[in-house]
Amino acid sequence: MKRGITVLVSLSAVLTVTYFTTTKWAIRHETLTFNDPARDNRPVAVDIAVRRDKEMQANAGMIKLPVAILNHGNTVKFTEYSFLANVFAARGYIAISIQHDLPTDPPMVTKVGELYVGRQPQYLRGVANIKFAVGEMKNVQPNADYDHLTVVGHSAGADISMYFAKLHPELAKRVVTLDNLRVPFITDGRFKILSFRSKDPVFKTDPGVMPSKEVREKSGIEVVQTGFQHNDMRDTGPDVAKASIQGMLDKFLEDESPLRPVEIKASPDLTDPGPVAPYVPVEPTPQMGKRVGSASSAAQHS
């Protein structure tokens, strides 16, 4: 029986890989770099993935493209999640992957006892990058729905995604996380959440991040225990892991049933993003958005 289940899972993975491999030929990728004058012209690179036919319809004013924002893990490049971007693009989204880190940024350091173990400055910088990139993308592709974002991320990018939704619930339609380890889930039921969890001896979820099963069911939170390792959840991961995540993500996007209405009363401390982490200004170059990042398997880099 177990062998039969294994064969079925493997076959499903192959079919999923085949589907998205075939579909991706109709998807266009483009990398752009914007410079934020409010932050000493900080370069913010984005990779855009969009289906060519849907883009043509949007350019003609026939449709508005739904928008997905993808956020990378610490020390990982923004272009290393094309397996996720292609799922969104295949479904007619414009997927925008943002480069959050620069070589001149201070390293992410764990500080036990501080809020989100000292990672809040990086999360706030990520929120600022998202808001700036979205503002710039309105000029690049005005026929897209930037008021109802699907926010996606892996590791530190998953924490950025959850934190963005916490600070700006009015802009979030869905949240998809791949191992958010520091920022607790939002449980007010305002939007749907899908979270893929790893089974990893090094990367552990902080206490208080994961709500109980009862709370998850009431709040529209779907948690998938994948059995894969933390670093399997990006382009360099095994095909079976990526295919499994793609299939479940595609099914999640298919569900358009509304959540129950919830009254949101955000406290002032959650609506003020505060100061952005300092960095050393550098002269922007065409290659700024294309630096090579190296992934680490140490828990302090998550």
C-alpha cells in the first residue's frame, strides 16, 4: 500500500512539473531596477513574470491583472523562486519578485529577547521595498490590481510577507508563506493564509508563531506539513518538493470563496512602520539587481 501511495505521489509530481514546464514557455520574465529617492536612491530590483496573452489583454485595457508579490529568504536572490512565480503567472497574475538585500546592508543578526529576535529592522525594510516597488509598478503596468495583493515569501521573506499583511491588512488579499519562523500568523480572519512547513533539524519555528489547529480553522489558515527541508523550498530544491508545493498552491489560488467579514482595529504601533534599517548608499549599476546570493543552512540566517 505504501509503495502504491509513493508511486502516486511521484506520478503527480511528474505531471505537475510537466504542466508548469509547458506553461512557462508562454510566460515572460523581465528584470527592472527602480531607485528610491526617499532612501538615498536605494536600488530595488524586481523580476516580473507574466503570461504574454494576459499581458496583451491588460495593455489593451481589457482586464486588470491580479498581483502577487514574492519575497526571498535571507542571502537568497530574488530570482530563485521562479517555480512559484510561474504558478502565479500561469494563472494570469503578474508576479513581482523583489530584491530586498544589498551587499552594503548590515547582516541579519539574531538578538535573543528582542522583538522577532532582532529581525524587525529587516522586516520593516522589506515592507518599505514592497510599497515602493508597487508604486513604481503602477507606472510600468497600470492595468493591474495593486489594492488586493497576494503576498508570498520563503524564510525571512515569509516573515516579511506576514509582517506586511499585519501592517497593511487593507492591501492583502492572500498570504502564502514557506516557513515563516519568527512573525506570528495573523488570526483575525481578514484574509486567507496558506503556509508550507518544513521538517528540518536546523530551522525551527519560534514559540508563539503557529496558532492552534482550532484557531487556524476559524481564521482561514491552511497549514501544509510538507516533510521537505527548509532550503528545499526554492528553485534549487528537488523537483518533487517544488512540484508538490506548486500543485497545492495552484489549488489554493483556485478557491475564490469569501471569508466571513471581520472588523479590524489595528493599533497605532502596528500601522507605523518606523525607521528603515540604515545602509551605506552605493552608486546604482545595471548589475545591482543581479548579484549572486549564497544560501546558508544555519538557523541564524533564516
